Amino acid sequence: MKSKPVEKKRKARDEESDSEADDELANGLFDGVLEASEDEEDYIPSDEIDDVDSESEVSEGSEDAEEEEGDDDALLSDDIPSDDEMGKLSKDAEELEITEPGVDPKPKHQEEEDRNYKVVKDANGGERYVYDEIDPVYDSDDSDAQGPVNTIGNIPLSFYDSYPHIGYDINGKKIMRPATGDALQSLLDTIEVPKGWTGLTDINTGNPLNLTQEELELVRRVQHGLVPDEGYDPYPDTVEWFSSKQETMPLSAAPEPKRRFLPSKNEAKQVMKLVRAIREGRILPYKPPEEREREEEEKEEVQFDLWQDEEPAAPNPMHIPAPKLPPPGYEMSYNPPEEYLPTKEEREEWEKTDPEDREKEFLPQKFNSLRKVPAWGTLVKERFERCMDLYLAPRVRKNRLNIDPNSLLPKLPSPAELKPFPTVVQTIFRGHEGTVRSVAIDPTGVALATGGSDGTVRVWELLTGRQVWSVKLSSEDPVYTVRWRPTKDAFVLAASAGEDVFLMVPPHSSVTPTLDQASRDVLAAGFGYATNGQQPATAPGKEPAGKWARPGTKLEDAGVLVRVTVRSAVKVITWHRRGDHFATVSPEGQRSSVAIHTLSKHLTQIPFRKLHGLAQTVVFHPLKPLFFVATMRTVRCYDLQKVELVKIVQPGAKWISSLDIHSGGDHLIVGSYDRRLLWHDLDLSNRPHKTMRFHPKAIRAVRFHKGGLPLFADASDDGTLQIFYGKVPNDQLESPTIVPVKQLKGHKVVNQVGVVDIDWHPREPWCVSAGADGTARLWM
């Protein structure tokens, strides 16, 4: 049974706790406050506590009540405890350990549970303390602590590429390599950039390296040029330490020195140095970038001042003022009289007229008031024309020189004074099928030879136009050229068809039996020379430059005695003045395009191992042992005696077509496919002395008169021949007189080809032309 004092104390304590609980919970909020409660095993409802208390009060005869009552009585009694009780107390005291004075002792097993380390044995058998890892909670001061720190030191992380871990923490445990996502996850990570993302990887942990909010703020302040520390004031208030205290006595009573009142010479030098730099432009004032760019753009703009070189002149009678605009008339009024307004017919006629042919640039219109007048549509054009009038208007009167332009031209003789020269066609030679490609008059002037595209060679009487002989040399190739041997001791004609050159003695009424036999002996002499073996031997396996042979019985009966076969088609034949040598040109023959043949030895030689350009034509000098070779753009002169290059003539033409030399040997004419005829003075320069353009199409042939008359002519694809008077003076200081005297027309143009070849009579001022219309014409 409980004692009354103890019961009273318990009741008083319970009443106080109930009153305090009522006061604390009267205005409290209870929603969710019990979700984080302690373990349910330690929880005892208050109702059960009241029931237990009531039961303990009612059941006074129970064992618990008796023991409790006995204990209370024992504690409150003044009796000496027994030995058993003392042993029990001493046992409890041994389990308790006093660590600090004034603090209740704790049991040993509880102390061991409160320790944060474990004692283990190391490799040497000694004690080693292993501390528990700290797991910081939200309220902990160590909540911002980093994860496990990698303690591998300066060892490169690439050493761990073949291992699943990347290092060790402070306790020696492995730090595993963080998992890496696939390519899609990496792409998503780059798209959804988290706050503080840097795109870098921590070399110690392998995790993405992100910046915290404080680090981001620090980076932002550094980028904006601010102080990294937000609380730092770089400009604190000045602490006026000395001026705040007023001294009773001065530190020095000496008077102020004079130097304090005079300007410093050193500072003056520095200032003058800056002034000179500013004046020289080495120091420029600050300008904003926009203004600097604008000035640079203005410098780049090129502006021209039309009157920058104009000098003020004193007024004089010769000065002309700028023209003024005429005053406006009634038709320019916005409300003109009715008689100035155009009718409907006049308006339609004005609109149909071309603007340049109109008498007025506008039509009068009528408006009720000035504010209804629209803007003038041609204002800009009108102002521009006015400015052009002022710019082009004369300012000073100048006396013009009354000079006849014709008086400035050189005085040329009249064509009537330069006769004789051919003017009309005398005879037309017809018989060829297709183009007549070449014509030639024999040295005696009685026979004419022609060659055509039909492969035939025909001989005509020059004056009558009667055909006296004809032979067909080839059925496939045309006869490109025919040329007579220039001497009168033999009547020999050379013609080319394809790769063959034929030498023949055609019959003619002017040829006597003695002349005929002499001509045959000239052609047959070479066969005896070759039979005796006096020709130079050809290297074995090498094709000879030319093969001399008889053409066959059929051609021999017709008068064709010798055939020379070369390596490519022959387009040009030129005889030497003595008649023993002739040269051929094969433009497609490359190195062997130019060949020189010796008639008396039946020998063919190629003079050039390498030729600069494609050969077009060749010609022998009439007096000296010189040989002219014309390529597409240049003319080269070689000395056959010294075997050397003498001169290079540059006509300036794009494509040379023909070439001929004056009988004196000092002048040269060149015809070109680019419609130019060029006269060269070989002693004066290698450039043209005169360039003439009288044809709208290509020039195919040029020829000097060989009989001593000052005439030369050219043939063009426009179907005409241009006859020139060209006199070469004996005095070398005088220039040659070149006058165009006549243009001969008669040939028809076929397939854009007109006159192909031309040749002069050896004595008379007559010429013969060959045309693409199938005819040859004698001009007298």
C-alpha cells in the first residue's frame, strides 16, 4: 500500500502535466506531424497509461503494487540495507564508468555502441582504428561535403582505363568508375543543359564537372569586371588620420621654398612632348567605334571635284557666261488660257510622236487651284539635263583654224597618171570542173597553165583563150599548184597533186622541136646522174625524202616525164631563178614540210631538222642566195651559202597565207587570212612599213610584177582583185610610193571562196586570176 505523501506527490505531478499539455496543444496544428514519429514498439497510448494507473490504484493487492510499494518504502526507510542489496548495488556500480566529473556515468556496453571507430589488427599485429564513414543529413553542417576523394595523387587517370575502378578513397576502398550512357543519352544531355553545366569531366572521379551557384556567381562577377568577393569594397571611405587632428605646433616653421611656386621644367617637357605628338597626329583623341567606322567608309569613297583645277580668271571679252533657262510662257501656267490647251487630236498626235521629235516636252494642263497641281514627274531628268548643259557649255571663245582636212592627207598621184595597169577582163578560160586552184604564165608570155580541183592540168593560149593541152594527173587529189621553170632554154612545167610533184613538157605552137628536145634532156639528165651512183646514200631503214621515178607509159606519152614523191601533200612550188632547184611546201609534213629539189641530180633534201611553226609558203631571193620561209606568224630569212639564219620578219598577222619579194630584193609583201596586206622594207625594220586593209575577207595570194613595172596585186575571198601602184625609189632615204589604183570584180564567190591565185605577165601590165567559180580570167 502506498504511502500518502508519495501518492500526493504523484497526483500533483500528473495535474501539472495535464494542465501544461492542455495549454501547449490548445492552439496547435496536427496535420502530418506524426508521420515522422518514433518506432511503434515504444509507443503507448495515454489511455492505457491512465488505465494502468487506475488499475494499480484499485488493485492494491497485486504483486506489482506490493513490489513498488515495497521499493518505495525501502527507499524512504531509514534502515541499513542488507548484504544482498549492497552486492547488487556494487555490481551495478562496476558496470558504470565515470568519464567526466559532474556527468552521470554510462554503462560500458553503451559506451562501446557510441564509439565511431573500430579497433582492428593491422599487418604487423598492432591496433588500427577504422572510423565510420560520415553520412551527413540535411541539418548537418557537413551537408556540402564532397563525395569520396580520389587519393591516387599525380598518377594519370589513363592508367586505370583497363580497370573498373578509377582510384581509392582515404580508407583504401576502390572508387568505381561511373556508368556512361549511350550516344542517345549523351545527345540528350547536351540538349538539356543543367544549371552549372560545363561539358567537362572530373579527371579524379570521372563524373561530369558542374559548377555550384557560388562558383557561377564568381565567374559572372569576373566576366563583368567586378570584385570576386561581393562584400569587398574597393573604394572605402578615406580615413583622414592626419587632417582630423590639429597640431598645436607646426612640424616645421621653415618658409615655403620658391620651387613650389614655379612650374616644373620636367612637367613642361612632358607636356610639350604630348603637344608635338598631337600636332603630328601620333596621338588621336578617342572616338567611338561607330564614328571611326563611318570616317573609314568616307575615306574609301572616291569623290571627284570637277572644278578642282579651275583657276580664277580675270574677266575678258572672250568670256561666255553660262546659258540661262528661258522664262516660262503662258503654256506653263497651271491655269493657261483656253487657246493654249491641246485638243484631243493634238494630244493623240503628241503621244504617238517619238519623244525626240516632239516640239514640247509637256502638254499644257489646266487646274482650278495651285494646290491641285501634282508633282512634276520628270523633275530629276530635267535637273540632270540642266547640269549636263552647264557642264558641257563653252566658257571661253576660241578662234578655230579653218583647215581643210583633205590638205592634211599626203598628196598621191592620180590613178590616171599611173597607167598602165589592168582595168578590164579580156579573156575568160573555162573548162575546169570545180575550183581553179592555180594559174601560171610561161616566161615567154604566150602560154597559160592552170590546175584545178578536178585533178587536171590544162595549157591555154593566153591571147585567144584556146585550150591546147590537157592531162589528168590524179582522180582523187586536186592539183594545188602549177609553176613554169623561169628560164627560156626549156619549156618545163611543174605541178603537184597529192604527195606527187610532176614535171612535164606540154606541147605548144610556140615550142620548136629543138626546144622540146632540150626540155626533155633537162628532165632526163638526172636519171643518168642517179645511175652512176653519185647521189648521197640514205641511212638503212630510213625513208628517203623524195623518190624520183618515171610516171608511167600513159603519162609519158602525154608529156609527163618525171614524178617526185614526197612524204605529204604538196601545196606550194617555188622555182629558183636559175631553174635547177625548186622548193615544195607540205604544211602537214611537220619537220619535212619544206623540201628543196635539185633537177639536174634528181635529189631531194630536207633543210630543216626542226621548224618553228607550220610552214605556209617559201620563196627564193631574186638576186642573193637567200631563202624565205613563212610560218603562220613569222617570216624567217636563211642564207643558203653560209647556212645560217639572217633575219626574222614579224608582220603581226594571225595567219600568213602568201608571200612575194620585189624584183629589187629589198621589199617584201605578205598577205594574211585576217584581211591584211603588209609591206615590209627589209633594210629598215622587221616590222611592217605599211599595213593596208581593202578587203572584207581573207587574202589568199599576193604577187609582184616581175617585168620591172611598179605594180603588185592581191586576191581575196570577196571575189575581187586589188591592183596597187608600188614604186621603190633608188634613194634609200625615200619611202616607197604605194597607191591603190583599181579594184577588179568579176569572179563569183562559191562556198565563201573567191579568187584563189594570181600571176603577172612577164612583160605586159596584164594579170591572170583563178577563181572558185571554175574560171580563169585575163585582165588587161
